[in-house]
Amino acid sequence: MTQLAATQTPAPVQPRHSWVRDEVEALFALPFNDLLFQAQTVHRQWFDANEVQKSTLLSIKTGGCPEDCNYCSQSAKFDTGLKATKMMQVQEVLEGAERAKNAGASRYCMGAAWRSPKDRDMGAIIEMIQGVRSMGMETCMTLGMLSPEQAAQLKEAGLDYYNHNVDTSQEFYGEIITTRTFEDRLETISHVQDAGINVCAGGILGLGEEVGDRASMLMTLANLNPQPQSVPINMLIPIDGTPLGEAAPVDGIDFVRCIAVARIMMPKSVVRLSAGREWMSDETQALCFLAGANSIFVGEELLTTSNPNLSKDNELFARLGLEPMAAHKCPSAV
């Protein structure tokens, strides 16, 4: 072996779209230290290891959703005490975006509790996207299922990301949601990709799934071509009045494992440590960042559930030596 070959930096791991379930389950089964070392190695090939992207999530239309997602406080089918509201006014949304930017967020995510948006709502949605973009922030929307025409409208308005989670494995999905199919979710993701919008798609841990379901969920996401540019991994927040209101908590080490496997399988994607952070210790969050998570939501509320306050996040960033990631730095973004 020549001296050059001995000292060459290995080529960065590239996304692949041919994962099979046995391979993914083997990653989950690795010794914890080996798994984190592999994930951190991949992470450093594509990202600054000490940068974390900050997003803020706003519910622009809360409650009254006709879907029956068993974890969701916004479903009209469950009595959670949440009052349904109309869609917020455009100016109110933009004022919230300005506050989020001043607090350090580089992406503003707007969510509406709809099965799918109505055409009459698209004008206001487009104004929100254009207004947030004019502030120099990335924009993200989650509005339920989209038609190809609606996806094209959002692209023309300048939308950067569209969030549409698969939630869990295809095999377990029917145990959690019956009002739309797993294939419906993949169809909307396809419409978003065809329109040229970045995809934000992930899942939820703690629904009663098994490790094999987590592997299957990540396999579905990684085998998309292109892979989602943003991958939120949520820890279930049990909501009183929902069928999963008394679900057992997710083990912190198991959660970190899922983050690490997501990073290895989707090397160029931003992996978001999403819902559930308020119930995680600083040490668990630190392990998630070590495992390859490099995005969080900041702000005291995620749609209808609580989130760590800004001062606590700033203190954690300072203790860990983390810096906010600038907008438009995802290497896989379109």
C-alpha cells in the first residue's frame, strides 16, 4: 500500500435506496458504542458536527381534524378538551415568524389540522409562504394530503419543505390510523417530490411498535429516491383522551439507537430530534446529537404540546458547544 493510499480520506457515504429489513435490523442490534461511532463518522462526512438547525413550528389551524390518528389531540374523533379554531390570519402568522427569526430559528414550519387543504385556503397559504421567505427564512408546511395541482401551487409560491410523516411501519400502520392508508401518505410525498419541493418525512416512536417496525419505517424513508431532505424522529407524547393516552414511555437508549440508524441510512438528510424533548434529559439529548441528530424545534409549543423554553435550549447549546445552522445548508436540499 502506498503512503497516499494509507492516508487517503475515505469517500463520504452516499445515500442508497436498496435497503432490506434484515440489514436495518442488524444496525439496530449493533453494540451501542459501535452504532454511535458509525453514525458520528457518517455525520461528520456531510455536516459540521457542532451545528444544529433550529426550526419553529406554529399551528395555523388547530383541532377538528376528521382523521383518527390514535396519538393526536387534534382529531375530532377523540375528546381531548382541545377547542377547534379557524385558520389564523396571514399577518398574525408573519408576526410569529418574525419572533421566531429573532429567537434564532432559520426555518418556520406551519401546520394545519386538515385531511387536505381546500382550494379556498390556498391563497392565504401562499401569502404566508411568500411572507416568511421574504424574511430570509426557510418555509415548511404540513397541511395533510395534497393533489399534484396543490403541490405545484406551493412550489410556485416558493415553499422549501413539505412535512408529511409516514408515522410508523407499513405493517403496523393500520393499528394507528384507519382514515387514510400508508399508500395515501406515500402518494402525497410523491406529489411533493414531483413538484420539486424538499420532503420532510419521519415517524413516531412509542406507538406500541416493535424494533422491526422502526426498522421498516426507516427502510421506507431511506428507499425513497431522493431520500427525504429532513427526517423528524418524534417521541410520543401521550395525550389524555386519545387511544394512546396511557402508552408506555420510550426508553431513551432505544430512541438514540433510532436516531443513529436514521443517520447511517440517510447520510445527507437533516435528522430532527422532534417531539418529546421536554421529557428527555440533557444527557439523552446530547447522545442524540452524538448519534447524528442535527435539527430541533425551538419555542415553547409544538402545535398543541409543550417544548423546552428557549433559555433552556440556549443553555444546553452552550454546554455542548453547539451553534445554530444557517438556512439552506442541507447538502441534499433541492
